[in-house]
Amino acid sequence: MSDQDATTETEHTLRTPIVAVLGHVDHGKTSLLDRIRGSAVTAGESGAITQHIGATAVPLDVISDIAGELVDPTDFDLPGLLFIDTPGHHSFSTLRSRGGALADIAILVVDVNDGFQPQTLEAIDILKRTQTPFIVAANKIDTVPGWNPNENQPVQQTMDAQSERVTSDLNEKLYELIGELSDNGFSADMYWRVQNFQANIGVVPVSAETGEGIPDLLTVMMGLSQRYMKEEMEIDASGPGVGTVLEVKDTQGFGTTLDAIIYDGTIHKDDTIVVGGLQGPIVTDVRALLRPRPLEEIRTEQQFEQVDAVAAADGVKIAAPDLDDAIAGAPIRVLRDRDRAEVIAEVEEELSEIEVTTQEE
Ligand code: GDP
């Protein structure tokens, strides 16, 4: 290969799968995300996960610490999981990537006591329509009368530690859920009985309150991604960054900024980007890329630190001029050496597909 070829060489890497959390109101979506973040902070070095930019990255070593014996990190070459922090199907539908859902994979949260509710069914319809693989988190297992909580334990272990009556009460609720999934056209079973996660939906009993089952939930998500989505996770990390705007907001000292997820390539400081806006594509230059400071430094004046580049898949706050008209859900594309008119046309086309809305649920 000549030196000239080397400059156009691509750098194939596996990116982090993007995870969305869906489910009926009050079934525990926010609590579950909080619990995962909390466990990640406790288990990992405090700087290892990123927050405050609309997405939480949980690296494989942190998942492995949380999951203990359930995970052998050498079984995986995907780098971890990236959770979208805003749960619910409104954000799921609004956040898109190249015409599909931004999330690669989803957790459908169902309260074991409450079963399927209108928004559970709506979520299922959306997951079906977008062909997004998902697992069901059967939440609030700690509310079964007589439950003996075992903080952060794998679920089979904690189920074994319950009285016979409690176990049988829980199983009854879980099988009701499995029945409801079946009524909706999904063959489902307890996750430890599922061999083929493409054909069957795995149900993971969890408690966002006590952390029971969280090790299992992360393990199953990791396994599902590794097994069935590895090819889709292959990206050219050296290519121009491509992403989606999560939120448009003011950041002290930087004016209007974008919280974004980059799902392909890399974005660099000083890159020219094209972003979807209310009046059409906005062409602007990245002034700063901001990431939350490591947690141990969070009390310092500046909440964010500047970085030179962010590679997919990850969350980042983008500071650039002229972002006032940018829209949540809109595409972001780095121009780099691509044809400007072509990139603008791509952004325009993607913009026409998104549901323009400024209201979160
Ligand atoms: P969301 O609307 O789906 O985001 O639900 P939230 O996370 O706000 O949870 C709704 C309520 O259920 C809150 O009062 C939570 O504290 C409670 N909750 C969530 N998960 C659990 C759980 O696993 N066990 C118990 N006991 N309560 C829970």
C-alpha cells in the first residue's frame, strides 16, 4: 500500500450499542436508569461513566464489576452499553438515525404488579414497527409481600433466598406477564430459559429499588448485543462523525449548545458540522466539545471539560455558533472532506422525516 492510500485507510471498530428504556408511566423507567448509573458509579472508577449530556456510557469493565460471576469480559468485544437518559417512547420515536431508531436495543419496563398498560402496548407497537430487539425488565419484584431484599444480587440467587410462598407469588406475576407478551405476538420466557433471543423475548425480574436483577439485566443486554448486533456495530471510527441531537440547551459560558449522541465516525473540535434546524440545515463550526468532569471533580466550578474529539458511540455536548434554531431529534453530520451540498441535502432529507416537536413527555 502506498503512503497516499494510508491516509484514506478506514479504521474498523465496534461501537457501543445504544439502549433506550420504554414502558408505562410509573413502572420505574427513571428509577431503573438511576439504579444502573448508581451501580456503575459504585462499581467502577468514578470517572468511568459519563452523565449530564443526555446519555450514560457504561463501559464493559464496569458492567463486569456489577455483574460479577455472570459476566466473563473476555466473551465480549463490544465496548459496553450507552443508555439514553430520557426514557419513554416519545424520545424513542423522536430520536432517529438514518431513518431508523437511534436506539439499537431497548428495555421494556413493566411493573410486575400492574402488568401491561396502555403505554406498554404503545411501546410494544413502536418496538415492533422499528424492529428493535428488546428485553422485558419485570420491575418492582421487591414489592411482593414478604420479600426479603438482597441488595444488588443476581435475580436467581435472590429468588432462591425467598420463602416458597413469595417465590410462588412472584412466579405467578411473571407468568402473567409472559402470557401478556404472548397475547401480543411475542414468544417469551424467563431469560435464563431463552436460547435464542431473536425468536424469544427474555424476561428479567428486577428491582430498581434494591438493585436485585440489575447484574442480570446488564448481562443479558450485553449478550444480546454481542450475539445479534455485532455486525451492525461495525463502524469506521476515523470517518466523519454522524449523530443525533438529544437536546438543545444553554450552557453557561458557551451559549446555546447541543447534547448529542454520535453513532458513527468521530467529531473533532473545529470540524464544520451540518445540523438540522427549524429553518433548515445549519452549517457551523464546532467551537468546543464538552464532556462531564469525572465525578470526583464535580464540585469544581466548571461542570464540563473540553475534549478534542469524541468517537461513536458516545454522548457529547457540542458548542458552536448559530445553534439557536437546532431541533431535538435532528441529525448532525461532520462535513470533513465531503461535498457540502450533498451533506446539506442528506440533513434536509432526514429532517423532513423527523417529527418536529419541542415537548417532552
Ligand atoms: P417512570 O415514570 O416509569 O420513570 O417511573 P419512576 O422511576 O418515576 O417510578 C415510579 C415510582 O415507582 C417511584 O415512586 C419509584 O420510587 C417507584 N419504583 C420504581 N421502581 C421500583 C422498584 O423496583 N421497587 C419499588 N418498591 N418501587 C419502585
